[in-house]
Amino acid sequence: MDNIKVLINENELQSRIKEIARLIENDYKDKELTIICVLKGSVYFTADLTKYINNKLELEFLRVSSYVGTSSSGNIELKQDLDSSIENKDVILIEDIIDTGRTLYYLKERLLKRKPNSLKICTLLDKKEKRVMDIEADYVAFDVPDKFVVGYGLDIDEKYRNLPYIGYLE
Ligand code: IMP
Ligand code: MG
């Protein structure tokens, strides 16, 4: 077992996610939402966040690949697309972490071409120090330092997604 240090514990995660849900409810009032979960890293965050949002909403999933091991390959590929059209919808894209920003930049460009009524970005973690692309999230749950983090959906070579907290490898 690798040595994993806790960075954000389960209670901190859950209470901050409830706050984000309140912000979203407040911004969208009674509008219907389309929530896009970016697989696989955002599954836990999306599942918890959407349970705390009272708006009527639809859940969609897409999958991209960009990482090999612990470094961004810079090579982003859409592996699985949405099931339905997002035209005229109020869309929130849910990310696990923004690092260089390449993934998000690519996704945002592609999704905007589909003419949603609005598109916002919500990320659990933001590693601002590593940013290469000029892109920001509308909702950020936590800023994190430049460490490789795992847990609560985030992996290293597909492991540790099921940790209930965010940790980092020593
Ligand atoms: P970006 O394109 O460099 O912004 O990378 C975003 C993607 O890289 C995220 O959706 C994650 O899948 C992955 N990633 C970036 N940093 C980490 C990390 O510290 N731990 C686990 N995955 C990461
Ligand atoms: Mg990943």
C-alpha cells in the first residue's frame, strides 16, 4: 500500500459540496439543468453534488482521456459522447480537477459548438499553479497545491478512486 496523506477529509468534502449546491441553486433558481459528469474522475463528486441540488436536472456522461501515469499527455481524446442534445439547455460541466486546463479547454470548445443556452464549469479541485491554458471554472470547491492527488474519484493508474477523502502520495 502506498503511503497516502489526507489533504481534504470526508467531512470537509461534504460540507463544501453542500455549499456549492446552494450556490448553484441560487444562480439557476427554478431552471432545469443538464449536468455533465466527466468520467471517470467526477463520478463521486457528481453523485454527491446532484443529491444536494433541488432543481430538476438531467444527468449526462462523457469520457475523455488525457493522462498517462502522473503527467498530462496533452493529447485529449473524446472516448464517450453524450446521449442527448444540449441545444438550448443550461449545462454545467462537472470536473474532478483542473490542472493544465487542456482537457477543459478542449471540452468547452466542443460543447459550445452544440449551442447550449448556457455552459458553466464546476470543478472539485483546482491546481492553479499548473495552468497552461487560459481557462477558469465558475465553481471551485477547493484549490489544491501542485501535488498529485488521489481519492474521491481521482486515480493514479485507475487505483484509489474509491477513497472517501482526497489524499496525496508521499
Ligand atoms: P488537465 O487537462 O491538465 O487540466 O488535466 C485534467 C485531468 O487530468 C483531470 O480530469 C484528471 O483526470 C487528471 N489529473 C490532473 N491532475 C491530477 C491529480 O493530481 N490526480 C489525479 N488526476 C489528475
Ligand atoms: Mg484521470
